Amino acid sequence: MPPMENDPFQIAPECRQDSVNLDELNASQRQAVVTTEGPVLVIAGAGSGKTRTLVYRVAYLLEQGVRPENILLLTFTRKASQEMLWRAGQLVHDTCRRVVGGTFHGIANTILRRHGHHLGFGSSFTIIDRGDAEGIVNLLKSSLGLTGRDRQFPSKRVLVNMLSGSVNKSIALEDLIYDSYAHLSEHVDDIKNLEKHYKEFKFNNGLMDYDDLLVNWKRLLAEVPEAQAEIAARYSYVMVDEYQDTNLIQADIVRLLAHGHQNVMVVGDDSQSIYSFRGADFYNIMRFPKVFPGTEVIKLEENYRSSQPILSLTNDIIRNAEEKYTKTLFTKIEGDVKPRLFVAKDEREEADFIAQKIAALRKNGTELQNIAVLFRSGFHSYKLELELNAGAVDFEKRGGLKLTETAHMKDVIAFLRLQENPYDSLSWNRILLHLEKVGPKTARKIVDTITATDDPVLALPDYPCGKPWKAGMEKLVQLLQDMRRETNPGTLYEQVLLYYQPLFEKAYRDDYPKRQKDLDELKSIITGYKDVQSFVDDTTLDPPETTSGLHAEDQKKMILSTIHSSKGLEWDAVFIIGLADGRFPHSKAQFGEQWEEERRLLYVAATRAKKYLYLTYPRRLMTPDRQFHTVAMSPFLSELRAGLYERLEQEPYSTTALFSKEPDFASDTALPAKKKREKLSVDDLRIGVRVRHPFFGEGIVSKDLQGRSVDVAFPRHGIKTLHLDYAKLSLI
């Protein structure tokens, strides 16, 4: 994989002058590659080489004489498009660097900067992220008098969910509220009024959120015939990856892009449509042949990832789906290990079993990073996390903030946003609030005054300053004027950092040394950009991850992940936990589309496994009122035909024994029963004795045993008083 570049359009580097060898493809892949005219729907089963098919199709089109700038490749991550076009560049000459590839949002950004004037937008609009949107909504709540202790009005988070949900699901805001937020229906009129002001605020300040990018791209194609004709003529060959994840607006954009040529190939798998909560519409892929009459449907069914026993089970999971494109995955990969089902007494035993198997897999050669545990919801892994900590197993739980979603990163980026859009009142407000003695009301007055002028930066020095903040304002004015004379992103960032550093250390005095590494990381990122606008766009459209995931040691950890976050990934060994009725499918899922999406979610999880697949669930679960109740296996498991998995009835042994002597994975013979843990006594726990706790880690006894309680000092958690009958302490 080559280094990532900043232009969302072309990607491949210098390439070899080779012809495309279609013999390297199977028959279905070859058919998808050479069928270049008219609408094509490729149903690509999990692990069936859809990326390879797209790569070869790009290369084949170029070899057939199609101009690279006439090819548009739409994906759901920029990384995906970059990798595809780079790989295509290994097959054909370097004109592939001019192929247009990127995300829907990234391409929309570029097109709207070129053609947005048709809709009244300038080319220097600023893209705002979720945090910015919530800030604006909160500001409007206050200005519209929708806050106060006696008023139970929705929070900014819920309001943004409503506004975005209305757009992505293509339903009126009022209908969405009555359908999904009925308990807030008394506020419908006020929420609709807030929506109106939110749209006006964005337009007046040159701002667009994520949803606006798609809405305005669709508007441009649907409402401006000359723009549609020009854009559709330029992109005469359109390809879309992961089509099952598109929402209605994206499907409409694809339809409008095909105006005049109908050369559209979409690739996806209806069985992996699991993102309805984001607005993805399962029926986009099902109705594609009706939207595009004459569609050729091609199925990719040969799997290059999993063994046949795993595929047989996954085929059976999806067999009972109400609506689907029927397909049967098969493979030439050798392997005869059937998936295994373990039914535990409770969640603790389930966790013990998984920890035991992880140790056994490692002993028999499976590296830790090739093992994953998947679950329906984040809290389902809590018991397992305690067991893994007790056994000192390194793991990463997927999730967390992006680098540029943190407050200090937003601060410095605000200066760079103003460099491109001086009317960005959100950035002005953020910057001014760092001045000594300037509060929200004063900042608002300053912003309203200067953004009403022809040039807010030039108007700022004329604003009458209060004595307490005059010196700070003068420094800010000087910085902004200095920035006007510079265009290099790296130099601009250094100017901002020189000004911001003392404000940063004061604003985040409790933990600024920890945050400092993020500022340093951003410096190395921004120096790779040719212009500020590209950098600012990327921080919103494709924000970099936090530095915690960049180190080599982090790549050697096993993965705990929600199934939604695991899509597109694969591991040698996969554990799917919590497969109990009421937990998977989710208790709120009703028969119908929600139920069917839960089925597809299990299918996605199972198809992540290459060699070993384990399915587990506990017989007893604890309710919120701390009462245990007995549960049955997931209905999706009970539907499976006999013989597709092996059922393990053995009792796993304890994690303590597990990590001192690892078992043999090759055989699933009976496992020794758990030994009753001996209680520690006063003689065991003298001051200075080293102990281990499953959550707090290693610690040292700091106070002698008082009754059955002892004080233990943990390096990362401080002193904890623990009762020996409940705390699972062990001696080191």
C-alpha cells in the first residue's frame, strides 16, 4: 500500500506498462470486468474478490481506450479507493493516476467547489463535523429561547441525530420525530423552527455539514440541467463499491450521474447490509434492476477467505432471509474443522472458555493479532475483558475519538479554517473564547460585528476592545495578519502553534503534556499537504486516527470489536459471543426488517473467520435489577441444520490455571473442571506483598488486613480497599 496523498481524485503512482491478464480471474470476475456498457449489478459474496474485480475493471477500461478522467470510482473510505487505484496502476500505464476515485462525500466536496455557484455557494465553504454541528445547534437553542430548567427540550446530541436522520433516511423531520422520538413530539414545531435556523446559519456562514455535501450534490444534478449534463458527460463510466450501504440520496446521485450513458456498475452484497442506523437502505441494492432496466446481474460466489465448513454454516445463516439474491459460497481452500458451539452456564464461564481457547490457539501457532472476539454491543465483552486482563492478554477494543475530534485539535484547526473562510463564525467563536476575560456573549458580539463586513480579519482591529482583553486581542490580530502573508501549510501551523501554545497550556493545564503529542503529530501530518484547503477538508471528511493506533506493538494485539466495526476485516480465528435469545438478535428487534438486519449481522460476523469459528452464549444472564434468568440460544442458531457445527459440552477450567499451563488446541477432549479458588488469609497479605487484580492489574498491599478487607496500591488506579470475598485477588 503506497503512502496516502491528499487529492481525493487520482491516486496511482508510476505504473508498469503491462496488459491486463484476464486469466488471473475466475469466470464470474472476468464477466464483471469485461461487461463495460450498460448497468451491471455484481452481487459479491463475502471474501469473493470484489476489490480485485473492481481493480481489474478499472485497468481493463483504460486498456480499452477509455480516458481515465471519464472513470469515477465511488467507495466508502478514501483508503479503499486509493488502494484500488494503486493496484490498478500495477496493471496498466500511468494514466491511471488521472482516474477519479474517492468517497461520496469527498467527491461531492470537489464537485461543489467547482459547480456550487449554481446553488449560491462560494468555493471557500467550510465543512463542519459532528461536534461543530452540535455547537451550532446549542447556540441556536439558546438564541431561540429553547433552554431552561423548566423546559424539557432535547439535547444538542439528540437534535443533531434528528436533523441528520431526517436527511439520511429521506423522510420529513416531523415524520421522523413521530416515528422514532414520539416522546418528544410536543416539541415538533420548535424543532422544525430550529431546523430552519440551522440551515440559514450554515448558508450565511459558508458552512456545510456531512449531510449537506450529499444533499447539495443531488440538488446540483437534479435542479441544474447544464451542471448535470456536464458532470454526467465527464464521468461516463461509474463504479460504486459497497452499494448495499448507500442511503437513498446516494442512490439518487448514482442514478442522476448515469444520465445519457447508463454505464453504471455497482458492487455489493445484500447479505452484508447492516447499517440502517446510519440511513443505509437495504432496498437500494434490491431495486437496482428496476431503477436501471436491462441490468446484467453477476454473482461472485467463490470465496478466497474461509474454509468450506465455515462457509457451509454462513450459507445456512442467510438461507432463511426473507429477501435476498440467492447465492452459495464455495471455496477451494483446504480445511475440515467445523465451527464449534459452546454453551456456558453464565457470562463468567463463557469468558473463561474464550480465554482458554485463545491461549491454546497461541500455543499452536496462531498469532494474537490473528484472533478476534466479536459481539453485538460493546457491553457484551465486559466479563471477557476482566478475564483477559487477569491473564495478561494484550487486546485492543475498537473505538475512540479521531485525532481531530479532540478539543485542542479543534482549536488549532479553527485558525486554519479562517484562513480559507474568514466568515466561519464557529471558528471565530472558538478562537475568541481563548482570550482572557472574553466570554460567550462578548465573543458573539465580536463575531456578529466583524462577519457583517467585507473582510472580518481586516475588521477585527477596529473592534472596540475592553481593557482586560486588549493585549490578547492585539496578539491575535498580529497572528491573523501574519498568516495572510503565508500559504505553506506547515509554516502556517508553526505560526499558529507559537501563538496558541501558552493558551493551550492554560486551558488544559491538568493534562496538557499528554495532549502535546497530538499537536506534534498534527504537525507531521500537515507538512505533507500542498495547500491548507485540502488539509482542512480532510480533517473533517477523513480525519486521522489517534496516535494510540500507530505503534507497532498495538498491531500485535488481539481484537475485541462490535460486529459493525469488523466489517471488511478478517482473522484466522473468530469468536462470536453472546448468541442468546434477547441479546442476539437484539431484544428490541421485531420481526421484519429489523429482524432481518440482525440475521445479516450474524452472517457478517461469521464470514470474518478464515480457519476457526467459535459461537458461544451463556445459559443465564443478569437483568438490570440484578436477577438472573435463563435464556435460550439465538433463534438464528436454532434454525441451523444439523451437522454444520460441533457442540462442546465440556466445562472450561479457570483462567489462573490456563495461563500457567496451556492446553492442546488440536483436541477438544474433556477439560478439567474449575477448582474452587482458595480464600487468601491474613498471613498471605502482609504490607509489601505483590498481588494481581483482574481489573486494576498488579499492586502492592499498603495496609494490613482489617477483617476481610485490605488496602492495595495500584500504579494506575491509586489505593483501593478490596474485600477478599468479592475481589479476585491472587498472589504474584
